[in-house]
Amino acid sequence: MHEAAAWRHVRRRGRCSRGHHTVFCVVRSNEERFGFSTTKGFSDAVCRNKARRRLREAFRHVYGDQARPMAVTGTALPESLQLDFVALCAVVRAQLVELGLTVRVVQE
């Protein structure tokens, strides 16, 4: 399966959680894979890249060890740039929990 087809498979066949700021889709896989994208609603490439980097880092911050390998796609929506990083992490955490994934314990 080609790379693009593999990610389309995750979005079409996986479980998805759509929020006001992000969209996550997950499906079981033979190996752990993560892909992050943005929608076309951003004003320019700088904003798209910033949103994608922030989403990737928030995901790394909260994603825990899973019992089985998963393929995960995350899509940043333009509204995600309005959140500070802590709030973005909380949004990502809530969506991953909704999808039944293991998240890291918050250390304050």
C-alpha cells in the first residue's frame, strides 16, 4: 500500500474524534505510525507549519505506551492556533482518551 493510501485508510476505517481545534483518527496497525496535517483553512504556510508542529509536540507530550501498535493521524484546525500550549495538550489528551488510547499522567 502506498503512503498516501495508508493514511487514507486510517482516516476512513479508523475511529475518529473531531473537536473544535483538532481531529484524531486511530486504527490498529502492524507498527506504530503517526501522521500530522493541517486543513486548507489556514491563512498561509507559516501558520500551517506552526499549527502542525504544535500539534505534533502536544501529541508527544500526552501520548502513552499502547498495548498494541496504532496508526494515528492528527489534523490541526485553524482554531488550534488560538490555544496556548497547555490548553492544546488538554484538548489532545481528551480526544485520545475518547478514542480509548493510553495517555501519560500529568506531572505538576
